[in-house]
Amino acid sequence: MSQTDVLIIGGGISGLSLAWWLTQLGVGVEVWEADERVGGKIKSTRQDGYLTERAAAMVMNFRPEVVELVQATGLENLKTTRSPEAESRRYLLNNGQLTALPMRMGAMIASPLWSLRGKLRLLAEPFISAGEPDNESVSQFIIRRLGNEMLEKAMEPFIAGTLASDPDKANAAACLPRLTALEKRFGSITAGVLVNRLLRRRTACVTDTFSFNGGMNTLVNTLAQAPGVNLHTGYKADELVKKGNRWQVTASTSEGQYSLLAKHVVLTVPAPIAASLVSPTDHELKSLLEDIRYAPVTVLHMGFDRNAIKHPLDGVGFLVPRQERLPMTGNLWMSTLFPDRAPIGKVLLTTYLGGARTPEVAEWNDETTTDKIFDSLRKLIGLKANPEMIRIDRHQEALPLYYGAYQQRVRAISHCLQKHKGLHIGANYIDGVSVRDRIACARTTARHIARSLDTKTTDISHMPASIIPRYSG
């Protein structure tokens, strides 16, 4: 029977990032992916000259771990950075009109988006006493610190658009760890931001938004082809059992059953699949994983002739608050962000629908989906012609929902795993859904496993301890 130091079950961005970090530490690693292709939900598709993304469309980074991986893999030379035009502005749908969304406190105070009462409430934030954010929902936290207008006009559309979640149910500490941490440390968000700006000017990782030539597929393919990554596609893990001080894992393959012994097994698969694999080993862990819910998301890509759109498309796109009562949560102007996403003289618009706000959208057929969004966009950005290209990507289980006392759930999962030496979970329902978070979390897990194996081939003493990353937008 074959053996390896580490077996990673799942070949999405979480698994591939972990495999790459482990190889840098001199650890033997094997990756099993049930599908015939790697990348999980990440998939770039060329259609009629347009380049669309099935899921993650870009990397929004402020973490040094991501910078290190991109540079070490040679991906730095393949980066496509956000265009200057897209840096300047992002919009919010407000009372049926697209309005520029201010990103700084001074601009917020001057913006017509907020009433005088709302602006005074924002200015009062430094004087609000700190609370106990661990069990607060996003809505409770934002209303307590910044007021109801900030929730409804900024944070709710952000949570719905980027996490497909409901702020009334989503855990604030899990979804907004940077904001809740500022309150915990400094007593207020405003004070924390000011202190961080003073202290981090010389040391902070530069904030960067980018994709790659050929789309996000370039990232996952580069990681999959990295030296030392022993990758198998079409390997569906069926059984996970402890055999002495190792784990025996059996997979179904096109050539029959295949078994492997591993010192460490890392599950980077969706929660229901992970629950099934750990079921014979730990019923409590199985139950914790089974209770994790996902939101469905539909992604509609439409390509137009540039002359068919009246709006200047001078920004990232727009978010949609729930009071606007539209099925979409947001619309990205992909060809403004990255001009190579559409042929010359054309534009690519990507709309996100459904999520926890309107899960019934997942049942719409292609015609209904396209017609409803086209009608909304026609009014908002002045569409004057039908799309030249249409593509729809559907995800029944798009993103995990960090609902309820999610921090306690994560701690309970960690407690269960401590009872089973060599078993780990490294999926996006633990500490962040973004590509940035998955890469950073993978580095932390790789360091932990390498130390457990007492790896001698690579000196990791110089590698600074990472703060456990979570999603923060």
C-alpha cells in the first residue's frame, strides 16, 4: 500500500494552496480531487472573445502570504492589475438610482446617501462603549456601533453581495473580524483605524486587487503543476479510518479502488462531504459539519457592444441593498476592472443573483434569469441593445453561511480534531471564503503540519507566525 506524509482531499484553491506551501517546507504531499479538473468552483471560460469567471473573479489582497506565493510561483509576471478607472469609484443602488459610494469617513459625511441623523450617528461612533461581539450578528454589531443607516445602505449590501449572506443571521466576529477586532482592542472602530494608519504605514502589505492573464484558472493551474505536488484527478475519497498512527484513505477511481496510508489527512472539501468522511470516526464532528449551511448563487455574464450602454461604467460596479427589492445583489463591470475580459469595443457585465436574500432565484430558468436582469440593467445603466453574449453559472452550494454562534462552532470543530492526531480541516467554512484567506490559512496549516512531522529539509524558523485569517472583505 502506498504511503505519504500528507494527503489532501480536495483540489480547489484551499487544497492546492496547502499542497504548494507544504512542498516549500519539504513535506511529501498527495492531492485527490474527485472531479476531472482542479480548481473547485474557480473556472475561467472563454466565450465569443469574452473571459468569464465561474466564481472568484479576482484576488483582493492585503496579506504578505499571498504576495509571497505569487512571487515564488512566477505568477507576478502573469498578474493583471485593476485598471486605474476602476480604482476611483464604486456605486450603490439608492432609491432606484446609482449613487457613488464613499469609502472614507470624510466623504461619507458629505455624501447625500446619509441623512443628517445618520451622519451624526457615524460621528458618534468613537463615543459608543465597546460590547461583546463574539455572539453578535453583523446587523447588531453595525447598528450598535454605526447606526441603522450604515447597515442598510452599506454593510447589508456588502454582506449580501460578497458573502451571499444575511447580516441579521451572520456572525459579526466571523464575517467582520477586522472591525470587531478594532473594537475589542481600541474600544472603537474609528480609534482603531486611526491608530493602524499611524503604525502600519511602514510595515503594512500594500493593498492590491488583481487577476491573471487567462483568468483565475492561471492561479489554480500553476499551483497544480508545481514541482512536488502529486495530484490525482478523478479520485473520490470514500473511506477514512485510523490505522495505528496513520490514516488509511480509500478512493474510487476509473481503475477501481485505491488506498493510501498518510500521517496527516487534510479535508478541504465542502462540509457535507467532510461530514460523511468523518462519520465513522467522530459523530460529534460529523454533526457540527452537517449543520453548516450554504447559500445558492447564480452568476449571469452578459457581453455588449460599448455603444449599447449609456452609463460611463467608470468604476468597479454596484451593490444592491435589500430595500431595493431586486433579485440581484451586485453587478461587476468586469471589462472596466480588467480590460482584457472583453474584445475591443465591447463590455462584460457580471451579475450576482440569489444568495440567502432570494434563494428562490436558483430555480429560475435561463430565460427568466436573463430577462429580469436585463430589464433592471436597462433602467439603471441605459441599455439600448440586447446582449451579444450570455453565459450563466449556477452554484447550488456557493458559499458557507457563517450563521449564529459561528466562532463557537469553529472552536468545537477544532476541539474534535484535537482528539484525532493527523486529521485536519482546511476548507472555506473555517476562517474565510476569499482566495486571499484560503492562501493565508493554508500557510498556517502547512507550518503546523511541518512542525508536527519535525521536517528537517527546510528551515522554517524564519517564517513568522501568522494570525489566523478570516474573511474581512
